[in-house]
Amino acid sequence: MREPFVAGNWKMNTDGPSSMDLAERIALESVGIANQSVTVAVCPPFVYLQAVVKVLKSSSIAVGAQNSYFEPKGAFTGEISISMLKDIGCTYCLCGHSERRHVIGETDGLINQKVIAAINGGLLPILCVGELLAEREASKTEEVVTRHVKKGLAGLSAEKVSAVTIAYEPVWAIGTGLTATPQQAQEVHDFIRKLLGQMYDEKLAEEIRIQYGGSVKPDNAEELMSKKDVDGLLVGGASLKADDFIAIIRAAI
Ligand code: PGA
């Protein structure tokens, strides 16, 4: 049984007071779900991580970073290492989010180095994969997802890959209000699980959690989660409202 995993990606939103306020509300409202079998994490901007870790300390909610750098230390101005994130209490790290791939220009090779560094440094990576609208329209979804998964996990043993969560996020569904239908999500999740089975083994493929992301809202979360291979949700916009985020977590349980 794969425990559902809901993560909130705050992106470059909130400020000092509102990040604390959001974390406090989520902590308060999550008391009711504390004993449920669900994994929950939030990924605030770097500068608010420490404050949010503090607020969520006595809750069951983990904290993740939205990005990291793969080198352990040195002359890499502006970058943040895995050990720094670990040091301040992070558990997870997003790797290869579509905005980092397509806006910032991260390559599959760089993302792979980040995934490896995260695992070796004791952070649990959430590897984001997914196709652009033009790629879906050209029937290239499977080709793109295969590339993202294979290159993102290159060089890692099955044992190390068991630390990874995959997030399938079709780029055309992110922040657009266009959600993949539960059936579309299920098809790609099933494809990814079979791919993992070929790359590693059936056991790993059955154990690894695959989240869906892209315009997840309280009113579509339950239907998405009803699909066999949808094990969780990566939530952007709706994770900025405590009520909506909690409603999504409840729908995932
Ligand atoms: P969205 O973002 O829920 O706002 O579409 C999801 C994501 O980018 O992770």
C-alpha cells in the first residue's frame, strides 16, 4: 500500500508574515489529520524555510525546498546546498519542476545531479516530469516522460531510487486551470510505473509514489486520487490557501 502524499509548492509567493500565517493555519487545521495515514509537506521559498520549519515543528507536516544545488559547498554564488537544507530541517526537495526546466533552463543532466545529491545528502527528492501542450498534441507525452524519468534517475540503483517520489505534472495544466482528466493522469501514471518496472523491478515500481500536479483544487482532488496509480498530489496555487490545502489533503486520505 502506498501512503498518499500531498505536497504544497508555494513557488515565489508569500512574504514573511503571510508564510508564517499560512504555516500556522495549516498546522492548526492539520491536527484532525495527524493520525491519518497521509504524508504532507509544504515547500515555501528558501528565505522562509527556517521560520516555517519552526512553526510546523510539532505538527505532522514536513517541509521541503523548491530547489537546491548539487555541489556540497564552494564558489557557487546564490546557490543553496543539500546539507544547508538538511541543516535547517528540510525533509524533501523538488527537483526539475517545470518552471525550473522551462523558465530557468535546467537540463535533464543538471536535474539528475540534483536528484543524486539530494539522495546522497539525506533529502527525499520529488522529481517532476511532464510534457508541454505541443508535445501532448504531437503524441509525444510518453517520449518526454520517459526521457525525464530515465535521465532524471540515471546512475541510481533501485535502492536509492526508492527514496524518490515522482510528480507527473503536465506543463499545460500548471497554473492554467486546465487539469488533466483523472483518466489522462491515470494513463501517464500507469505508464511511468511500468517504465520503473522495466528500469528496476516490479517491487520498486509498486512501492514508489507518483503524485499528480497541475491545477489541483479541492473539487477535483478526490476524483484524481480515486485513480489506481495516482498516489498523491503536488499542489501549487491551491496550497496558498490553508482551507483549500487542507480540503485537498482530506480528499487524498
Ligand atoms: P498549480 O501548480 O497547482 O498552481 O497548477 C502545480 C505545480 O506547479 O506544482
